[in-house]
Amino acid sequence: MNYSLKGKAPVIDKNVGFIAASADLVGDITIAEGVSIWFNAVIRADMDSISIGKNTNIQDCSVVHTDYGFPTTLGEGVTVGHGAVIHGCTIGDNCLIGMGAVVLNGVEVGEDSLVGAGSLISQGMKIPPRSLVLGSPAKVVKELKPGMIEAIRKNGAAYVSNGADYLEELAVLCEEPE
């Protein structure tokens, strides 16, 4: 559901991908074309703005939020895995944020990076492009090779395709209990 707050409402590109009915979008949010936002995701721009780039996917039960003075920017082709928390940070193009990862205020994740499932990136950390980031607290483990960067791109493209399928074919079933 979309909500206006303090006179600001989500601005959604007319060519957006799939947005699940159970996703909640609040406040000063800009959503580009091809974006998919999956079931029970919460995107809440009540303290600062949120910008979501072209063909980004925000998977089920993820939270994208801000803090005062910490807007959130997701680049193009970003994958935010199931149950991840993205908070007041900047994620570069073609990044994959693994399931259950937490990215805190002021963090900058360089393009073509992978943040492993369950990782915690501490406030203010700067991650160089093409990094594999793992752990809690997270550390840069190595530079990603071209094959892994291409795999991240393919994963994002699969969600664009999957979102198109949901737009065309998802049907609500309303059956009376017997």
C-alpha cells in the first residue's frame, strides 16, 4: 500500500515492474522503471528520502529506511535479498545484498559488490567497488572476479523477468470457506 506522509508520497515510474499489494511504501520515495518490490517489504522514507534505481529488486520482508540526515539510495540493478535491512546508506549499481544482511547509516557500497547473507555493515563503512563483503561486523574479503559480477547482473535480470510474469499472471484467489 502507498502512503503519503508530511505532504510527500511515493513517485513511481509508469513503467515500474511488480509491486506486491502487501508491500508498504511511505513518504518521499522515488521508484524508477523496472523496479520490483516483493511481498511484505517495507520502504519507509519518513525521516529522509529514498531513491530506487532502474531494475532494482527488493525481495520479500526486506526493510528500506532512512534516518535524519541519512537518505537511502539504491543504484540500478541492485538486488536486496529476503529479510535484509537497508538503512540510511548508498548502494551502488549492480550490487547484491544477501538475505538477512544489515547495512547501516552512512555506509557506501561500491558498484558490482556482493554483501553476504547475514552480514552486518557498520555505520559509515566505505566498501570499494567489486568487493565481496562478509561477516558481522562485515569485512571486505576479496575483489570479485568478472564471472561473479556477471552472475550478480543475471540475478537482477531474472527478477526483472519474474516481476513481469507476476504483473501479467498473478491472480488473487477469492474462495468461500467450505
